[in-house]
Amino acid sequence: MKLLLGLMERLRPTFEEGGLKALRPAFDAMDSFMFSVSHRTTMAPHVRGPNNMKRYMSAVILAVMPCIMAGIYFFGWRIAGMIVVTYVTGLLIELAFAMARKEDINEGFFVTGLLYPLILPPELPFWAVAVGIAFGVLVGKELFGGTGRNVFNPALVARCFLLISYPTGMASGWSVPASGIPGGFAKWSIDAVSKATPLGAAKGGTYADWYNMLFGTASANGISGGCAGEVCSVLIILGGLFLIMTGVANWRTIVSMLGSFAILVGVMAWASPSAFGRVGWNPLEIVGWQLLAGGLLFGAVFMATDPVTSPVSDIGKWLYGITIGVSTFLIRYMTGYVEGVMFAILLGNIAAPLYDEIATRVYLRRLQYEG
């Protein structure tokens, strides 16, 4: 690493003052990702904290990596290809905007580039993957001024765009997971025919088993596992616990989102058990199955906790999570859409600034009362 660091230092003048000055954002991004930022503050105060952008990114990447490996195992190397397409397309756009604005490339895309392919159908064509992330980065982030100024989660904006503009591919790219080595790792493309996701099959009266949704194994009746990121719930739960323990994800958002959804499902299951089509199941069993099905867990752990598009106040996080949980329930069971997590989180992104404003007013009134 010392040899590489020395090489970077020798090349630095060429990118800072020489003929490759236009490519300085790309050089700084590579240098920061491999080592650390090259500049230091020269004036007080020198504030130190346990989390910076690199540490935040590293924690999320570590937490989501098991889901990535599970996606490749169950759906083949095509998932890795989707990640490569996402990175190439997205980073080129990020580089172009950084050069035009004469700014550094923000490191946040390294996380977005991993999460985005995991919320897509495994058989989605590569060109659609590229078009989606291009729209997400351009419209979802850069038009707002770049990372830190975007209102919506860019990965969800990209998926929403594909769902609206390319509904056939987004609805028919679901496949039955493979069932072991070399079945998962050996395949570049999926050989099995497309099947419905667990939520889609449930609306038709066919339910995936608990074991499949928890561990991602091939399900009964040939039901698809859904997106690559949501196929193995136990890995998502472990990733969420890791993010909470490291302080990267706030437990209030996750608990309020899953809790509000579970309460509504439980009330509905108690009042009208036939609404879910499961004869003989008690409300707790129905609630557990609904929490594991679809992208609810993945959205709660990796999407709703995005620090840029979620509230910063504790009160705001509670209201934000409840909004997403309630909206997910309403969209899933009161509309024609099978899944509602994506739209629910985008609605929560819209309301996030309002919830922080409410929290600020509550705090000021409390100070006024105590004073």
C-alpha cells in the first residue's frame, strides 16, 4: 500500500495543476476511497466524530454484502453484471457533473450502486438497468444539486421510473431461485421460467413457505424469490442489526416503520382473517408472513434509513417510519399494486422536511415552557 500511496502522491500534481486537471474529481475520489482525504483543516475548531462519509459507506457496504452474495448464489452471476452496469453508468454521470461543477465526486454513489441492482427483477435487461440508474442519478440527485441536496432516494427514483416506463420487463423478470452450488454460481442468466413473487402469488391464493422467505431456498409451487436483495430475509435482519449497533442506521425509523405496518396487518387479520386468504392461520402468523414477504425488510433497513432523505430529529424519525409503514399497508391492500414499499418510502421522503419542522417547533415550545 505504501508503494501505491507513493505513486498517487507523485501523480497528484498532474491532476491538480497539470494537463489532467479536468480529471481531478476522479483522482480525488480514487485517492479518498483507497486511503483518506489528502487535505486537512488548518484552523480551529477541529471537530472529531465517530462517523464520517467513508465509515458510513463502509458500514453499509459490509451490511449489504451478504445480500449481494446471496443474490449471486440464488440468481447467478447476472446479478454481478447488473452491479457492474450500474457502477459504470452512474459513475460516468457523476464524473461528468463533478467536472462541470469543478467539484469532487461524492462517495455516496458507491452505496447507491450496490443497493439499486438488488431492488430490481433478476432478469431485467442490462440496457434497462443502465437507463434506470441514469435517470435516478440525473433526476433524483444531480438536478437537486448533488448528494446531500436530493429530496428522494436516487435508487428508488430509478426503480420508480422503470416501473412506470417499462412495466412489462419489471413485471416479468421474476424467476425461481437456484438451489445450491454450482446451480447458483454457475449461471450467467436464469434458465427457469418467470414466476410470480410471493406477494403476487399470495393474491392468487398460493403462498410461499416461511422457510423459503427466511433463508431464500427454492420455494414450493415454483414461486419466485422476488428481487435479489429481498430473497434471504435472515441476512437482511443481520445487516440491520449491524447498522443499528454501529450507529449508521437509526432504530427508530426501522421500528416505527415495521411496527406500524405490523399493527395494521394484525388488526386486519383479527377483524377479517379471510382478507389474507389463509385458512387456519392466527393473526400473529399472518403478521410474520407479511413482514417477511416482499421488500419491506430490505426497504426498512437499507432504504428508509438513508441519512440524506430521512429526518434528522428523533420525533421526525418516528413520524417518518409510521408514514412509510401505514402507506405500505394501504398501497399493498387497498390498491392494485402488489408491493407498496417503494412508493411509501418516496412519500416519506417528501414529508421528511415537514417532520423535522414539527420536531423543531415541539422542541422550541418545550424550551419556552421550561423557561
